Amino acid sequence: MISRLLFFLLLPTLCFSQTITGIILDASTNNPLETVAVYFDNTTIGTTTDAKGKFSISYSDAIQSPLVISYLGYEKVIIEDYRTKSDITIKLKSTDVSLDEVFIDFDDGLTRRQKLRLFRKEFLGSSKYGKSCKILNEKDIFLRYDKQKKTLYASADVPIIIKNKALQYEISFDMIDFEAIFRFANLKEQDFALDRVAYAGTSYYKNLEKSDKKRTKRAREKVYKGSVQHFMRALFHKNLKEEGYEIYSQGFKVGEYKYFRIEEKDSSGLKEVSLKQKVSILYDRKEQSDINVYVDSFLLDAYGNYSAIRGVYFNGAMGSQRMGDTLPLDYGLSTKKETQN
């Protein structure tokens, strides 16, 4: 099973645009900070502060992810309620980054090279998109393997920079945590069988120079179709069948909404979704996934954003998706947006 701290959305056209302006200061000196990264989590929408510490960033109603303020050597700030603000002042506190020597020098039975190989596979993925990815600053990643728990842990004090050649994105991923738990592990033979992997963090996507090429657009569309992004939006709009999805229970095809309860929440436009039991999802009659929900219900909006990320799990085709198979949350909002940067 896979858990990712991500939100998903898609909308053919942009909604009304709003703008946030602000200034970023050093908390101890009140001096302005230049080149601070300001972005909406897991999107291509971002900017940096100027020499006076000022920034301006616009967003649409479709953008629901938090606003992230990130600068090397300072504590990251995440703002959830930015819709109530138009001009903000943020004072960043410096961090005393000290590496845990026990963590780094821990004798866990695996060499760093072996741990990196495992990490790449379970973080980037083994699809052709995952294999096209390259981590540009692997030296900044700290890795530890727990032999008793058969678990690989990873952390980093700076954002991990990933170049996805196939999808033409450069991703800055500020990792909060990562763990890959194996149900079987033979260190001598380097044989591992994954049980589940979970990772969390904030990310910013930047389009690369070939992002507007037809080949890249086809690749991105292929990744999107049959993804969690695609499924969640189809679930909200109740057009699963039209989008190529079939639902199965205990091997038998059932009505698309027999086990899903989808109700209007209130005037906010949100819908409350609950799942009576684990079901299988078949996309395009060839890609199979399972969805299991460990919460009573979760909220879903018209753009595909859903709550209770840690309580909704996928395996199979959707569960095998990793960072190398992901698209930014604003994918599809606007062709113009996608070709910027």
C-alpha cells in the first residue's frame, strides 16, 4: 500500500484569479530576505522574493494546496488560510541544522550505494517515467535501514531536486519523512519484497525547456489517465463509466456507485464520500487497482482535492505510482499555465 501526502486536482479552465503580496524578513534582524521560494504546494505556481524581500503570487479558486515559504537555513512556513489575506508579512526563524551522527554512522548491514538503489526504486518508481528521473543532489539524502523492522528511512535537510526527463519537470521536493517497509528482506542476496511505502513533503514543479513539445504533452496525458488524480475527479462528477472505470467487488462487476456513498456536504460545493468496503478499480479494461478507506468518510471537491490522505490507500496500478509518475496539482488547469516558467 502507498500513502502520499499529496492533494489532487484537475479543471479544464481557470477560475477567477486572486493575488497575494507580501514581504519575507529575518525574524532576528528584520532584514529582508532575497530569493526566498514562495509556491503553492505540489504545483507549478511559484515565485521568489526580490532584493527587498517582496513577492507577488496569483492563484485561482482551483488552487487548494497550502502556500509554502521555504529558504535554506530557515524554518519552513506553511500557510493554509491565505484566502483570507491579500498582503502578508512573514518572519523566518533560522534553524540550527545539526546532523545526527548516530543516524549517519548507523551500521545497518547495507552500504550507502545499496540503500540509494532501494530509495530510488521506492521513491522515484520503476516505471519508464520513474526510471527517467535523476536526483541531482543525492549527497544531501540521509539513509538508514532498520534490520529488525525491515524498514528503510530517508531524510534531507534541503529539498531533493529531481529531474524528470520523460515528463519534462524539475521537482523540488522538501521531504518531511520517508519509510519503505519490506515484508521480506535478504541483505546478503539483496532480495527485498515491499509491503508498503509512505512519504510526505512539499513540492514545487518547474517546466523544463521541452515541456511544450507534443511528445511531452502526450506523456503527461498518458500518466494522468488512470491515475489517482483522474479517478478522484471522475468520482466527484459521477462519470466513472464515461472516463473508462469499472468497479468490482470480490471478483464481480458491480454498479459504479454501489459501495460509494457520495453526498453534497453543504453550500461549499464539497462532497462527502464514504466506501462501504474495499473494491477493485479497472481502468480501460486493463489496469487494475484496489482502494481501501480507513476513515469513516473523506471530503472531495470539484477539482479532485480530497482530505484524509493518510486514510485512503491504493494498491495495484494506482498504488505503484511514485514521484516519477506524478503531475503537479495544477496540471490541466490551463494550457498557458503549463507552458510558462
